[in-house]
Amino acid sequence: MRAVIQRVTSASVTVDGAVIGAIGPGLLILLGVANGDTIEDGAWLAQKIAALRIFEDAAGKMNLSVLESGGQLLVVSQFTLIASTRKGTRPSFNDAARPEAAVPLYEDFVRELERISGHPVATGRFGAAMTVSLVNDGPVTLVLDSRLRE
């Protein structure tokens, strides 16, 4: 699994003109599921994201996690994160998991974040054409990949 994590002051996702998920200060997580990913990949990624110390403390240093800062979470599925651009100029999405495998892993990831945080997690709609709006804070943007966890 690959995630792009953005610290935001606000973020929302819209489908067919309706906002279906929105948060205030917190993390926007764009999540891509690859062939071969497992529930363990999602659990590791959720733990790592929840513990990242990327929010400022009273002294202005990045010492707080999203949980410690009281931030909210928004997860949006994005299979294009798994694209390969090694050959040519047209991205290949062959390594992205098919929906029948990806949807349960995406849902497990969201449930794990909810379990860890003790709060509901806002989401997009898997497979839908979505518009994502955000105000990046910092900016702070990180990329995590469960296959690169060593």
C-alpha cells in the first residue's frame, strides 16, 4: 500500500456535486492498494500514519501526532498512486489491485484508523470520480509505502 499524507487545515471530497467527506485540521490520506497487499500492510500503514509526529507543539516544533493534536482524518482511494511510469509516457496501472481485492483492504485500513483514533474517519467513495479540495498546512506532504518499511 502506498499513501500520500498531507497535513491540512481543511480538506473535502465531492462526488456528483455533493460533499461526502470533510475535515478541519488533520490529515488527508490518499491511499493506493497494490496487487499482493494484505491486511497487515494496512494495519502497519495506519499505525505509522497515526504516530507520525508532524504537528507542531506549543514551541512550534513538529512533535505531535495527529491523535495528540486532535486532528481529523480523511481517506481517499487513489489507484493512480500505484502507477508505473518506467516505460513510455502512458502510466501503467497493472500493479494496482482490482476493486474486488482493493475495496476490502481500503475498508480495513479505514476501520483500523478509526480503532486507533477512537473517532470516525471521513472517506471518499471507492471507484467514483471525486474532486478533492485541500488547504495544505506547512506544506507538509509525505509518501509512505508498506513495502518499504524496513
